[in-house]
Amino acid sequence: MILLKTVEPGQATGSVAEVYSIFDQLGEVPMPMRLLSASPELQQVQFGAMRYYVGHKNLSAPLLAAIRYAASNLSCHDACLDFNGGLLQRMGMSLADLEALSQGRAPESLEEREAALAVFVRRALSEPASVSAADLDGLRAQGWTGADILDATAHGASLMASAALQKAFVRGSAAS
């Protein structure tokens, strides 16, 4: 049960229907997008962010999924953890690599520079005060720009924000 008034997929019109239609191939609209239908404008902002990351020129789909998986682990967001873990396994990531991500270690299945960024993002989210200029210099030395580093960290932080919203406003079986 969602505690706010939201739009059910079969009842959606306008911008909410546009967002929901993107998920037709999945067979259901993910709970975070259903929850955001309580504020169609905010849902559009989040949808715009999704489009931005899908078309990101430097952050690959496996890297973004690894960041979401690590953020899900930190925020104890089981539904996103399961979804992104399954997605990563379909992309070829092993259970050992998923465990490494959960523990803040580099997964072997990502390129070395992507693994370094994923590990950095997890640490930035769990221990933000630990981030140093040397960390950023190390990532830049691997070819990442400041924008890439910020985009990757913001991607993980947005998942943690989504998890907090879901925990606040969704109850029962709808929460998973």
C-alpha cells in the first residue's frame, strides 16, 4: 500500500502515462516510479535523469547497475538489490563480484577504471567525509572527468533517496 495518492498504471494519462509506457516491456511499473506519480512534476524530473544516464557517454550500463547495486546494499533496499543484482548477473557478473561490490571491493568483471569508480562511489555514499582530492586525482588519472565522478556519485545518491522515500511511503507487499 502506498500512503500517498498515486496513479495506477491502468489509470495514467498525460505525462504519467508517458513515463509508465517506458516500462511496458518489463510488465510492470517499478515502485519508485509509481510512488513518484503522486507528484507528476517530480516524476518527470526523475524520468529526465533516467534518460540522461541511459545516454551517458562515459558511464556504461554495467557500471551504472553496479553503482545502483552498491547503493541498494548500503540503503538496505532489497527490491533494488535483487533487481540490479539480477541485471548484473545477466550482464555476466558473478556472485563473487556482487559480494565484492557489497563489501566495497572492486568486482573483477568491470574494467579496472570502472571498478575503481564503483568502489569510490560506494565509499563516497557510505563515508562522504573520507573523500579526498587524492581520490579524485586518482580517478582523473584513469580518464574520468569531474563531471563523470559527480554523475556517478549522484546516480548512487539518487537510489538511496528513492529507497528512503519508498521506506517512508510504501507499506506491505507493495514495498518489495
